[in-house]
Amino acid sequence: MRSGRIGAMVMLAALAATAADAQTNVGANLESGLPWHVAAPQGASWSLVCRFRPVVYEASAYNREAWANRIAQTGRGSEGGRLPSDNGSCTVTKTGGRGAVAIAMIKNGQSQVAVTSDPARPAAVGFF
């Protein structure tokens, strides 16, 4: 019975170590990965949700091991940024205003673009 508990604890420790190793440490550089760009030329408002493999980042001098696997933001008009890693997917939803909203991502010279003008049908792109 005791050897069963020890075996379970060893297995749990091995799984925890594997999960921690699977996260990429990006330090304070949260925008070092894939570029994304939302275009809304007529000034439509939108919400963006991007998901990516887990990363560990330096949130502050006191919290050097924060964890993230998604970003979410809202905006109006056009805006761009970068994910913290070289993989991920983004979904943009039109939340108001006139015109369409588009999302684009580029990886290794390949681009993906999706457009929506219907708030009930989000546009999505991604590289994994």
C-alpha cells in the first residue's frame, strides 16, 4: 500500500515537471511572437480574443512567473500587436459601428485573413 502512494507521488511530480517545462518563458517581452492586425477602416468597434500555448512572463519585479495562454482586448478602428509566442489563433467579433472588421496573422511568409460584418459571426485565423 505504501509503495502505491509513493509511486503515485512520483508520477504526480513527473507530470507537474512536464507541464512546467511545456511553458515558454518570455520574460518581460510579451510581444515577441506572431503579429496580428485588426482592420476596421470605417471605424467599427470590435473585441479580440487570442489564444496561444502557455507562456510564463515577468508581470512585475515582484511577480516574475505569471502565466498566460490568452489575451483579450477591445478597440475601434485599426490596431495591431504581437502574441508572446510563435503560434496561436485570434478571433475578432464586430461589436458595433459601420463597416466590416478583419483579422490577419502572418507566420513564415504565410498569411491568413478573415473578415466579418455580422456581430453573430466572428472571424478567426490561426497558426499552430
